[in-house]
Amino acid sequence: MAGDAVGVGLIGFGTIGTGVVKVLQRNESVLSERLGFPLRLVRIADLDTRRDRGVPLDGVRFDDDSDALIDDPEVSIVVELVGGYDAARRLTLRAIDRGKHVVTANKALLALHGNEIFDAAARKGVDVAFEASVGGGIPILRSMREGLSANRIDSLHGIMNGTTNYVLTEMEETGEPFEAVLKRAQDLGYAEADPSFDVDGVDAAHKLTLLTAMAFGAELTFKEIPTEGIRGVTPLDIEVTRDLGYRIKLLGIAKLHVGEDGGERIEARVHPTLIPASSLLAKVDGAMNAIAVHGNAVGPTLFYGAGAGEMPTASAVVADLMEIAREIRRGQAGRVAPLSYVPDHLRPKPLVPLAELHGRCYLVFTALDHPGVLARIAGELGDHGIGIQSVVQKGEVAQKEQGGSVPVVVFTHPAREGAVRQALERIDGLPEVTAPTRLIRIEEGV
Ligand code: HSE
């Protein structure tokens, strides 16, 4: 089946945009052989038209006019790689309004404005594809929408942010504190100059928002997802927990809770998590991503790959272009609902409060090295029904910090998080306790 080319317009000619051009050019023949027709890059828009990206642009119009690109009748699919919220939202809605299909890598845009964008696209009968927004080159969204669509999804656990996984891996390997490792990662270009979206867990929460909607048919609720980053993780945490068979990963976790009345609630959260060192996710190092999905028919599955970077992300963008181009050629958009559930069945679903979670915790108390302190801490935990599984008193751990305080590390038995929080409030009010207690949740069944 040979045929006319499908025209593509690219807005945003940065790292990923350059990767998209490279994939379209280098893999031109394999793309055409799979599609039966060519994809044609018609034009590119970017505010910076002077910088040489090192790719030939013969026959491609390149200027700074993104509105004209969207309105160009030769452009059928608009690739939005601008990033951020406002400009990207405006351009995406304009493209949809002009009847153009959209491919984006922008998880922040979709996590916050996805409901509006997907509604607009459905009304207009165009597709919005966003494989590159979660897990970079890993085809996790297509797998959720299609490969796993026969399943009720029970849970998913993911390392969804490469920057934080790189920093945690380096902290483990060097023993250095967070700030030093982050600084080196920035100097080497592995971390952004403003790393807060990554290290504070916001980027992972954007991605978890999309995955949660696709897994459970839950309307997008980014602002409600409890989110904690990795700034508070210390070399002590890494060392003590490693000795006991754990690794610390920034995980996005989502689970389905079905009540006795059949009512569904969603557990969704992003935070540093202790997982058994023997689990597959624990072996995901450096900037790589991995997402474990458990379906009620398929059982456990694991998706692994590069979660960022020029060519892996471009791989996902171009795969979306190919899928939409096929639909254009068949005159049939919207073959699969973007969030996996048809819009009528995407519903607001309540989130399970953190206080209701039940699991083991790793706690680090900072207390004056006085007789009886440990007994008072243990007493408060016991009063709240929290059993102690082990207390770590290694020589290095017991080294005094400034001011004569020592860290006291406790692993609890499974307990309700609400009770743990209440106990910590009491403990942090004790005169011998000199800093807020740190808590890292332990996730066993990963
Ligand atoms: N900044 C992200 C990461 C990549 O570090 O994984 C883009 O989603």
C-alpha cells in the first residue's frame, strides 16, 4: 500500500525535537515500510531559528511562527515539544480547534489540563497521543491501553524519574550526601539547573497521574496525589537499609481498593520507598526507568528502558506519529481512548488517605544520647499500637551529630500510618528529641 505522505509540523526544536527529526530521517525507510506511506516533516517552529541543530532540513520550512504551522493545511499532525504549561496549552488547544491531531511529550500539561484537552479533542474528533510523556522510550502507555486492556489493573509501581534514580544510585555508590551528588549531576548535565520538579517528585507525580487514570479509569487528579521527593534521604538511610537488604527508590505507586459495597478508591502516592534488594525494581540503576504493572489476568509485568534523552523520547514521539498517520489514512481517528477508558467511564474516584495505609516503616529519630530516651520512644510507639521489629545501633550510626544528638533507627512491624503519625507527633515533642523524625515507607510486595 503506497500512498501520499502524511504531513507533520514540529513545534519546539530543542533536544527532543532534534531527536524526532533524526528518527524521521534515519529511519525513513523502515517507517515507510511499516506504514505503507511516508511521513513528511513539513515545517518546524521554534523561537530560536539561528542555532544549528546538526540535522539537514532540506525541504522543511523552519521559522518562529507556531500559529502559522498549526494553520498550515499541509500539516495534519502537530508535535508539541514546547514544554511548560501556558504556551503548550494554548498551542495544543489551537491545534485541536483547527482539526489537527497532536503528539506531545508534555506530562505536566496533561496532568494539569488533560481533562480539558482530551474533552476538546474528543469533541473535534482528533487524537492526542502522549507516549513520550511517561517513561521516555518505554512503550508503557500503549501497553496499558492495548496490551493490558483485558485486565483489571490491581497495582503499579514505577521508577518514573531518571534524575532522582541517578542521584540515589550515585549516593549509594559514593556514600556522598544528596546535595553533593545533585551538584555533580548538574555540572555533568544529568540534572536540570532547576531540579525541583525532578527531586521534589513533581515530575513523577505528573506521570503517575496519567498512569492512574489509564489503570483505573480515574479522572486526572494530580493536585491530590501525595508527593514527597528525595531531598531528605541521607547517606545514613542508604547505608543502614542496605545492610538490612533494602534499596531506596523514588516510586510512584498506585493501587485499586474495592470496598465491600463494590465502591472503588485509588491509592496513589510518590515518595522515597524502601524495597527489597532482591526485587526487579531494586536493580534499576542510574537514569533508567521501570514500571511494574500487575493485572488480574496477566499477573506481574515489568517495563524497563530509558526514561529520558533525545533518541529514546523521540522513539516514542515518532511511534505516536505513525499510529495517528495510520488512522488518518484509514479516515478513523480515536480508535483507542487516550486514557484507555472511554470518556463516559472516566470518573472521579476518591483517593485513599495516607493515614489509612498499612505497612512497615523505617524511622530515624534524632535524640540526645541520654539514658532512657530509647525507652520513651519505644513507649510512645507501643502506646499507639506500633510494634518494633528492630532497632539499629551500629557504631557508625550512633556517631554523635553536632549538639550531642544521635540518630536512632527503628524498623516497625506493619502499622497504620495514621497511628505512626500520631506517635511521631508525640515523640517529636519530647524534650530529648532534637529534630523531626524521618519516615520512609517500606513496600514489600514489589
Ligand atoms: N526529567 C525527567 C527525568 C525526564 O529525570 O526522568 C523527563 O520526563
